[in-house]
Amino acid sequence: METTYKFKTNINCSGCVAAVTPHLNKTAHITHWEVDTTDPAKVLTVKATDTDAAEIEAIVKKAGFTAEQL
């Protein structure tokens, strides 16, 4: 079953998106993700199977950014 997660992040520009892309793309359970850099909360939306919010937060943190589930 696919679950959609939303996180407030500090991913705020195309360079930041480029930096986090390899980390999120290499995670097999993530089927789709996007960051709304125009939103003040810089919302990261992730669709994933067989994972949880804590795992996604850890991936974003490993990439050098913060993620707090909304």
C-alpha cells in the first residue's frame, strides 16, 4: 500500500533539490517525491511503500537537510 507523507523542510532552492535528489531517488520504497519551494514551509511530499516517516526524515537528514512531518 502506498502512503503519502508531508514534511516541513529547509530544502528551499533548485540547488537544494539537486542535493537531495540522489538520496531520495536511490530509496527503492519511494515511488514519487516533490518539494514545493514556493511554500513558506518548503513542503516535501513523498509517496512511498513499506517505509515510515522516520526513515524518510533520516534520508533527508543524511542529505544535509531537515524534515519535520506535518
